[in-house]
Amino acid sequence: MGNTYTHDFIVIGGGPGGYAAAENAAYFGARVCIIERSDWGGTCTHRGCIPTKALLASSKRFSDLKKLKRLGISVGDSSFDFEAIKRHQMQMVRLSAMGIEITLREAGVELKMGEGVLVGNNEVEFRSPAGERQMLSAPYIAIAWGSEPKQLPILRRGPKILTSDEFLNLTTLPKKVIIVGANVIGVEFATFLAEMGSSVTLVEILERILPYEDEEAAELLEKDLKQLGVSIYTSTYIKGAQETPDGIAVEAEKGGQGLTLEGDCILLCVGRKPRLYKEQLDAVGLAYTEEGIVVDKRMRTNIPGIFAVGDVTGGMMLAHRAIQQGRALASCLFGDGTITYIEEAVPSVVYSHPPLARVGFTVREARNKGLDIEVIKKDYSANIMARTELAGQGFVKYVFHENRLIGATIFGAESSELIVSLGLAVAGRIERQVLSSWIIPHPTLSEVLRI
């Protein structure tokens, strides 16, 4: 085909990384085509961020009703309509997907619904749902295939053994749920279900919940979950499961002792893995591992002209990480390159109640790397707005190395919002003295950031 291309940029996958790359490239003046096989917005919009946060918004309001008496407000008996909660969830999903599609069209991106098959360094075959085929070409191609739930071979999926994707499609609220995996997804579902009154059993093979987060924060959150009525089994191995007339029974082992856990269903929350179409990758000689497509800091693969963004590259499978990768790629290819992606400055949030947010190193990670660190901790209990609004327990923990901020954890109310400024500080490797110079409005919850 020579240098006569149908487009300047072809993106395969309409999730956060894909649509961010396509939208920004179009704004820079590129002729862009994006191909999506099912739903605009990908996992985040349809099976992750948006539906789960819609559910958690409902459960938080329902749970917060119990606090109103301390504020001098009396309410009668409270109840909920799960059908209405599900309608809210689906409405938020539709709004998000529609907003993404509108934004792409307004940017001038050509949208194609179907399958995009990588057939060469600069070629993609588009296959429509009706079976039509069209060859597209561009000097630059971005792969944004996303991710899918991991499976446990010992627990085969079925009507009573569900992935997080499948659980979100339930139309009735289970009364008794066994969650396998106390990672971010598992803890968020445990929070929602417990706040809505379901009986929850949370099982984790490692020694604590959220094993990769700050230990102190994880311990406090575990106490909060137990106060909600969640039964937590850490260092527990799943040996199998058997359906019963009333639901399902899980055989497990903890400390050499056998356990039988019973529930209406099992919710598998054992993480996600990159979605890899290996035949396509092998056909063009693109390097990958089971952990994802291999890319450098500029999202380049080993094949010139082919890039990858988002969950398919492995690492932290977060929508905002994918979005920034997509924006940075578009800026590098078609702009002035000033939009960058800094892996060390990607914040993450566990949307429990209260939420747990962090950016950069935890204390354990820094010490495991042999870094000489200084740790500063500020408690929510000293903040008047936290007390006034009944925010509960919480803290901010700073990790400094050579007087520069390399990490921070916030556990407590509004931590998902407060972490933003600390993410900027980590990205800029800001010195402690600069952080001490911040002028923060009073009285605000953000005063917990003052050092």
C-alpha cells in the first residue's frame, strides 16, 4: 500500500486508553479511526468503575442514615428498592457510554463498531457484525484490548460461581455471598453488600486484606468491614466448592484446619488479566508475556508504528492510568509531546467506606527497596471538619526520600479527592519544605494534608 494510508491513526479498542488516544489525536488534527467490538467505554464504563461506584453511592447513603441521629436528625424506618438501585446503575452506564461516543464524534473521530484484526505493521482488517470486511491502514496503530477477569481453575464458573462482570448483571440482591479475593474489587463488593444488609464472607489466600496497600490502612479497613458484619478469612486456601439445595458450600483450609463456608453464591474477585489475542500478536511478531504486551515508557512495542495502552500492557489496571497513557501517546505522535505519562505518579483508590487512596511508594515498598525514608503521619482525629461531619477515623501518611515526596497513603473520608494534590507532588518530586508552604483553607478536611 506504500505510504497511501486510509488514516493517520487507528485505535483498536474503545475503552479508556483507546478513546483517550483517539480523541486527543483527533484534536491534534489527525485522521483517526477507532474500532470497538461491543461497548464504548470498555470495562470501566460497563463492568468496572461506573457500575460499581453507582452501587456504592446507594449503599453509602443507606448506611449513612444511621449517623443522622448524632446530627440531630431523626428518620423513620429505612428501606431500599433494589430494582431502583439497578436502574440508577444502568442509567449511569448509559450516560457514560453515550458521553464517550458523543465526545469522539465531536472530535472528528471515525467510529466503527465491530472487530479490528491486526494483520500487519500498518494494517487492520475491520470486520462488521454483518460480516463485511474492510482493510484499513495507518502509519500508527494503538492496541487497547483491555482486560478480563482471572479465573480460579478449582472454582469453575456457573450459575452460582460468578465473576465480577457477571455479578453486576444480577437483578436480585443475594442474601449470603462468599467473596473470594480481598483485593480492591473484593473489598468494594464486600462494602456494598454488607451496607445493603447481605451476609458477606471475604476469603483471602494471603495474610491480610489488600496485601499491596499500606498495612495500617488495611488493618483499620478490616476492622471497619468486621463492624459491618463481614466475616474475614485471611491465609485461607480454597479447596473446592459444591452446590447445595440452598446455594453453594466452599471447602477451605486455614492453619491446617478445614472450613466449610456456605452462601447463595460465590463472587470471584481474584484480579484481572490482559486480554491478549495471541494469534494476531504472533502474526506480526509483537512481543508479549502473560502479563501483557511489552511496551516502553512511551507505549511503544517492539514493532515500529504499533503501540499499546491501558490494561493490555499489564501493571496497574486503572482507567485513569489508561487515559493518561492514551493522552500522552497522542501528544507524542501528533502534538508537541508535552503531555507525559509518569508511572510512579499514578494514584489508586479503594472505594470502600471510608476509601483508601495512595500514590507512589508505601512504607513497605520503599524499605524493601532499601531506601532511607522519613515517614510523617497526620490523623483525621485532629481535624475539626472531620469531627464535625462525622467522617470517622483516618490518616495521611507521607513517605519522603532525600527530603522529596515519593509516596503517600490517605485512609479516610474524601481520600479519593485529596490524593490528587499529592499525586502532583509525587510527580514533581516536591521537597518537604514546599509542601509545608501550602496554604490550605480553614476549616476544611484538606487541612489533614498540612505538614
